[in-house]
Amino acid sequence: MLAHGAVLRKNFFSAEELVTIVKDFHNAGLTAEEVAIMAFAQKVVTRANQVNERDIDELRQFGLSDEEILDVIHASAARSFFSKTLDATGAVPDKAYLELEAALIQVLSPDRPIP
């Protein structure tokens, strides 16, 4: 989350906005489309066996193509795989992330302190 959060912080959001998004993306001022994509990605990561046609149709209603929806699935699954791999191997974040605001570090890496 630190790597992705750092990119989002640099290019799109303030630290405060990112903290709000991480804590509750449903009520963080995002567009309905962004919330739907994030909810879908969350479901892919936490309950992939429950993803159904209704979930896909919701994203299609925002104009996402099947290829774009598959991209969300691939990105979500790949990020989950990589994060779990880092956790299982005990990897620690790079010191470069100390440049992020303390509140942002806290929500993006609560269980993996930066050395």
C-alpha cells in the first residue's frame, strides 16, 4: 500500500484525502464510479468466489468495458498476491517512504514499521 499510496500522494491526492480514502472510501468524496470500482476490487480480494454478474453489470453501467473490468480483476488479484508475498516473507518498507506524512504512513503500513 505504501508504494501505491506514494504514487497517489505525489500525483493526485493530499495526505488528508488519502487517509480518508483508506479509512472509508465510500465516504471520501470519490465519484460513484470510483467507489464502485474500489468496492468491486475489494470484493475480488476478499470474496472472489462471490463475484457475480450483478457486480460486473454495475461496472458496465459506468461505461466500463469487459476488458477494463478484467483489468480491475487482474490488478486487484496481482496486488493482493504481491502484498501477501511481502507479508509472508517479512519484507519491510524502504526508508524512502519516510518522506510521506506520518498519518499517511500509519494508515498505509500499520503492521509493517519502516526501519
